Amino acid sequence: METHRTPPVLDMTPEGEFRHPPAPPQPGWLDRTLARVGGVALLIALIAGGLVLASLAVVFVGLILPVLLVAGLIGAGSIWWRLRRARQQGRPVFVVMRR
């Protein structure tokens, strides 16, 4: 499928020189104001996104910390119980195995 593109327009004077394209219009006060307001809005959005990520991290730590504490207590209790039983039975507490 062939697309039809319009050829570029070459604006020439009768002497054969190229004319320069007209200068783009200068931005007015409204354009400058909207650009500045948009930049500030983007900065605020980035800061708000960072705060959301930080709050999610705090929530995650708040949820995982009790699990970590309970798992640590269970592990410490298990080790304490094994050491107690080993002492009662007169077995060595730690055994070093060499190859």
C-alpha cells in the first residue's frame, strides 16, 4: 500500500534564492505562565509520588515486623528447648563435625 505524501514546498524568490521561513510567534505571557504552572504541578506530582512510595514502605515494614518477631521468638524458643534437653541428657551442646 503506497501512501501519498505531499512534497516539501520550496519557497524561492524570482532570483533563485530561498526565502527563510517566517519566525515562530513569540510566546505570550499566558504561554509562559502556563509553562511555569505546569512545571510546578509536575514537581508537586513527583513529590506526592515519592511520599506515596515512602508510606507504602512504612506500611510494609509495619506488616512484616510482627511476623519477623514471632518467627525469631519461635526460633529462639526452639534452640533454647534443644539446649535444655541436651544438658538434661548429658549430651554435648554443640558438636563440631570435621571431614
